Amino acid sequence: MSAVGKLRDRFPRGPETRPLPALAASGQLGYGIPEPALKAGLEREPDFIGCDMGSIDPGPHYLGSGQIATSDIMTRRDLGLVLRGARALDVPLLLGTAGCAGARPHLDTTLDMIRAIATEEGLHFRLAAIGADIPADTVKAARRENRLRPLGQMAMPSDEEIDGSTNLVAQMGTEAFRRALDTEADVIIAGRACDTAIFTAVPEMLGFPLGPATHMAKIIECTSICCTPGGRDAMLGTLEGDSFLIESMNPARHATPMSVAAHALYEQADPYKVHEPEGTLHLDDVVYDAVDEHRVRVHGARWEQAAQLSVKLEGAIPVGERGMVLAGAADPRFIAAVDEITEAVEKTGRELLGETLGGDFQLFFRVYGRDGVVPWPDPPAEPPREVFVMVECIAPTADQVKTVLACCKQYLLHHGFPGRLSTAGNIAFPFTPPEVLAGPAYRFSLYHVMQVDALAPLFPIQVEEL
Amino acid sequence: MKLTDAATVIRSKNARPLQITIDLMFEDQARFDLARQSPSLSPANLAGLYGLQQGSVQVLPFPQALAIKLVFDRRTVAGDPGDRDVYGTQQHGPLLGVEL
């Protein structure tokens, strides 16, 4: 019998049977799961194990390029840990947003790793993979039919931008994981998925109320970040029906009413509402009670089913090749005049390169020590003693990037400005060549909500026996 | 009192790729109340501090966690050419000199 079949049998009366312990093994699998806490969590015999692999925080590069964000070696190590753990307990393992961005290349890379681990370790199980890629034609049709809504300051994409995006994905919700559980899969690996969906599918299947289940999912998907001190150790959430209990598997990390309440703020613009494809989680009336100094019991979250199904779309499109010059300066006269100098260098560069390259490049002079990080409205009270200057270029080809950077580097080094003392060179290079090519650059082309009539056709499932 | 003395956490992060959210957390009710009532943390003052248009900063008290959340749109979508902070984790700097 499958792991999910056994789980159903253990809950003959649904939520009335007993509480449901769920282990969140990792908030971003592939960066190194702390092993002692995972082991402690497995010893608690959870009814299922969930891991998130994804995030949009690292920006558009991973979605655009199809590369996974974590290293192959560490990703294999982490996958091995959770696969062995779940198979030893014979409980379902659910993994969300394969390879950080959850498009087909990320899913395929992760699937290959899972197959290799299963072969090497003699593990046998049914594996379900859920795709999250959305065909460009589906997105274009949604735009034509006014079912596509931009979020925030995003513009409505043109057909060219939709077609030119290397990967387009939608965030799947609980529905897709539920269908995957129905295939009797022991291990489920999803493309782009809502973090919460990884942890709500099993409770929903067993009939637990969705308010507390979704709230628990929202907290434990980040593992021990909700604790004080926060960390990346495995987290156990025990769903009791209308309430749930949370506990870090590292005894040094304590869940307190304050630390868990504060987690509702994390990466959220609105701490009282969480939007999911199937509905909205309301947190206005939530109460956090300390059970002891290490554990918190939570109740009061409310689930509102959506009248209209929708999914969030993410797309990334190439913007060219990127490269940079890395240099520093310790001359107060250069630092005081840096804006005039970089403006003059850019002007010279554009004049020189205009004909050769057609002028089709972007340049960014970033002055660290001054405003490389924050666009401060005012200059600093005291000028910095040193600054770091990064000249970034984005152009259609790597050769063009190199040409622009080499030119800018040389003119920045030797630009003459009024009052200059250091006539042998304006900048210091920590190494040469100071021009570094960074490969293709991307931007988000889509961060939109698409209304749909049904979720299932968007997220196809493939099942295989290992 | 300086905000850095009153708050135990001053953290900045993307709220999705389109917004920056900054959480200010306080150890006790008195400091939270002081911050919540301070004109230094008014939307107008914060917009000035960040060089943003008036009306573009939201200030959301979250009493359950003795916290105040600030939210504003990013100048560039995260990771767009010209972005300075893809994760949005270092945008709290202008707050560090605030007197409550």
C-alpha cells in the first residue's frame, strides 16, 4: 500500500481521530539542511514531510536561465536526507518549487537527482511530478479576454514579451498536490508552487479545517525562522483541528507568542491577509498562546474560499549579456568629483562606441561607500575615505559588453578632471582583468494574476515508479 | 529616544518583487507606543527620508507583535537592470538616524 494510503487508514475518522503532525524539513532545500533537527523531527514520526525549494527573492535570473539556484552537490545531499527519512517512515514527502523557480528545466534537474538517489540507495517508490509551465498562448489568450491583471507597477506584457520569455510559470495551489496524492504517489515534486500548498494538501485530504491548516502551513514552511533566535532547523507543526501547535526541532530555538505573531509580517505587505489560488487566509482574530517556553498554540485563522479561481504568473525575459568592471578609489578629489567623472566617461564611451556598437547598451556606475545600495535623497555628512566603483554594462552580446567595459575602464582610469593630483590613475583594481563577464541577464516580464475557470488543466501530473 | 535604541529589530525585505517592507519591532508596549505616536514615523516624514513622493509610504501598526510595518513600492522591480538590492534587505539605512 502507498504511503498516502496508509496515512488515510491512520485517520479513519478524519480530524476526529487524532492531531496530525507535519514536519517542515527545509524552507529552501539545497542550502544544507541542519541534520540534528531533521533527525529529531523524524523521531517524532510525522504523518508527512514537506520541503520548499523555491523563492522569487533571488530575482529573475533562475527563472529566465532555467538554472537551479542551489549547488548540485548540496541539493543532492539535502534531497537524499529527506528521501531516506520519508521512505524509512513510509510517509508522503511533498516538495514544492523544484530548483528555486519551478519551471520545466528546474523540475527536470531535480527529478534526475531524485532518480539517481533512488538508484544509488535502492529506494523504491512512486514519484509524481507536477508541471507549472504555462504556454505563451494561454497567457496571450488571458490578456485578450481581460483575465490578466498586472500586480503593482508591472505593465501589461506585449505578445512579444510573452513569446520572448524563456520560462513562464504559475504558482500552483493545494488542488495540484491533492491530485498528486490521489495518484497514490509516495513522493511528490512540484514545479512552481505556493509555499503553503505543500503543507495544506494532506490536511485538506483528511478533512481538517482550512483556516488553521493554511495558517500552520504559512508558518512552518519557513521552518524555524518564526522562532527566537530564528534559524533554518526543521519545524514540527501539529494540526489539532481548530488550533495547531508549533515547535522547533532545535531545542535552542523557541517559538514564543511574539516571535510567531511577528512571522505574519515576514515578506508580507499585509500581515492580516494571505492570498492563495483557492482563497484568502484571514489572520485578524488569531490568538497565540505559549504552551511552555518552547512551544506555541495558535488558533483563530479564518479561510475564505475564492469566488473566482486565479493563479499568479511569473515570467522572465532576457535583456542581454551582463558584465562589470570592479575598481576602488581612495582619493578625496576623485570621490568628490565622481559624478562628473562618470558622466564624462559615459559620454566619451557613447561617442566612441556609438558607431562601432550602434549605441545599444546600458551602463550603470555604482559608487559603493556613497549610494551603491540605497538611493539616499541627501549626500552623506562626511565624504567616505574610500569608495568602490562597479561599472555594470548590459549589451546584446558578450563581445559588446567587453568592448564597452574595456573602453570605460580605461577612460575612468585616466580621466583628467579639475584639481586632479593623481595623474597616473584614478582607480585601483583589486585584480586584472578587472572586466568580469556575468552571462545572460534577465528581468521579470510577468508578475500578474490570471483568472481561470479550472486549475487542474494548468498543472499536469506525470507518475513514475522507481 | 533614537529608533535604534527603542527597536529590537529593524529589518527590510522584498514583499514580492514589487515592494519593500520594513518591519520595526519593539521589546515592550511603551516603546511600541512611543514609536507609533512619533511624528518621525508618519507617512509624510518617511517619504521625505526616502526621497519618495508624498503618499507612497504606508505605515501599518501590528500590535499583536509590538511591530510597525512600513511598505513602499520599489523604484525598480527586483532584479531589473539598475536595481541596487535584489532581495531588498538593506533598505533600512535611512531609518537608523531617526529620533522618535
